Amino acid sequence: METPKNRQGGSDNIFLPKLAQARKISLRWICLLALSAILIGVFLAIHLAAGLMLGPMIAAIIMAIRGKNVTISRPVFALSQAVLACLVVSSLNMTVLIDIAHNWWLMLFSVFSVIIVSFATGAALAWFGVMPGTTALWGSSPGGASTMMLICGSFGADPRLAAFMLYFRVILVAFATSIVAWLVSAGHNIPYLPPVPKGDLLPTLIFVVVTGLISTRIKFPAAPLLLTMVIGAFIQLSGLFAISTPQWMRIPAYLIIGWSIGLRFTLPVLQHAMRALPAVIFSSTILVGTCALIAIPVAKLAHIDLLSAYLATSPGGLDTVIIISAGAPVDLPFIISLQTARLLAVLALGPLIAKPVGRWLETHSPKRKTSR
């Protein structure tokens, strides 16, 4: 017969492992927060753009490699992306839209130039047998990294290797663009955090929560950004209310985006990609450098500053570019419109290009012919 003491002991046996697990997770979060705070302090001390994202990103990479992962829930990540989208649309007005409409041909040139360069880089990796053709093409695609990573597996790519290529480039772009923004902004007395335009806070909060939570039910990784930007642009331009993103909303969003990127670099992923690491570093550097060269004619033709053109053509994640752009004196609407147009173009063209071209490269590459 079971006694109260036995029942108590049984409940303790169930409760104690859960308590130990909760303590372990809490300790990991404390370590992640402490390491992030230290790195953020270093970056802010030197006025490096996007320091509030880069610090958490590096801290999360260190934690992930050591196997001390934590989990960022999808609703939290979606709310962070919604905040970034509100940051973008808060600077929209009709003058900006008219200016973008007048430069539609330049946007087409910029979008397709970067897509061609990106897929050419991936094709080169496949041609020389560094990695399978479809994986190389998806891993080199210039669309949003999270979006490409989640859909590439459906088209024959290795998701682990493609994810490594995509997020390695995101980190490379984040550091390169942050350093460039820092050099360009030197002497301009740019504050640690950019000023926040006045707006209607309570409606903005409700809007962020509603769009962020609704977008989690949409099976599309960029939904929180794109849905919030489309609806937010209508709200902002129609004058329903002025969207506002104070610093206490921005800072947690920056932290969560940085953590989400860094936590993907687990040790198994790095071990799986180690053979192709030199080629990935080389190809990513070439891709970033070529996109920087494309920015030169874009800046001249669009009559914007070179830093804005560079951020608009950089092949990084949309959320990363938003964070970097927010801390620098740039044309944010132009940057985001071009980045969004490219994301949509890659989503439309990627499946049409990657699978057939990837299979052809796998069949006809010199290394494949030699192995026969």
C-alpha cells in the first residue's frame, strides 16, 4: 500500500530533475546576458554601428559552440522583427515613396545584379566540387538568411551546410557594414543610440503585438517583417497614427535578433561545414566585395550617399541591415525598399534557378567527370 511518504518521495523524484533543468537554463541565460553586456559595452565604447546586435551575436556563438544553448521562442522572435519593421515605416512619407518610384529601373538593376553575382559565386563553388550544386546555390542566395534556410531543404539542398553559408555571410556583412558605417560616421558625433521620432506609443504597441502574433501563424519566416512593414506603411502614410519605436522597444529587439543568429552556429554545424570553410570564407568575401562595387554606380545614379547604396546592395539579412542602418546617417527607406525587393525576387526566382542549375552543375562539374 502506498503511504503518504512514498507519494511525497515520488513527487520529489519528478520535481527535482525539472528544478535542476530550470537552474541550468537560468544559469545559461545569466551567462549569455553577462557576456552580451560586456561585448556591447566594448562596441558602444568605440561607437561601432549595430553594437547592440553584434555583441549578443558573438556571445550567442560562444555559448552555442560550447553546447550551452538557450531557446528563443518563435513569438518572441516575431515580436522583435515587428519592432524592426516599425522602425523602418516610422521614417516613411509620400516624398520618399515618390522618389523610390522614380528610381524603379535602378532598383531592378541593383536587385538583379546582386542576384546574378550571388548565384554565380554559388555556381563556382559547385563547379569546383567544393559542395553539391543545389546547396551551393541556395547557400549563396542573397535573400533573407532565415527564409532561405527554411525553404532550401525542400529543393534538394543540405540545410546544415546552406545554413552555415548563409549565416556566416550574415556575420561577415554585419561586421563589414558596421566597420564601414563607423568609419564613415567618424567625426559626425553619432550618438550611441539614434534619436526616436515622436509618435503614438500605445497604438504602436498594440499594432506590434497583433501583427507579431498573427505572423507566427503564417508559414513564412519573413512574415513578421514584411507583414508589419506593409500594414505599418499604410497606417503611417494614411495618417491613422504615427508609429513610434522608443529605445526600450528597440534594444530588446536588437538583442534577440543577435542571439537568434549566433545560436545557429552550433558545434555540429561547424564540424559539418569545416571542410568547405576556406572556400566559404573566400566566396563570401568575394560576394560582399562585389556587392560593394555595385554600390558605386547605384549611389551615383540614385543621387544618394555611398554608405546608403552599400547597405542597400549588401547581401546580408534584412533584419541585420535594418539594425545597422538605424545607427548610421543613411537613407533608410531606400535601403529597405531595395532589400525587400531583392528578398521577394529571390523567393520567386530561387526555386526556378537553384534546383535545375544545381543538378546540372553536379553532373557536369570537372571534379564529377574526373571521379567517373
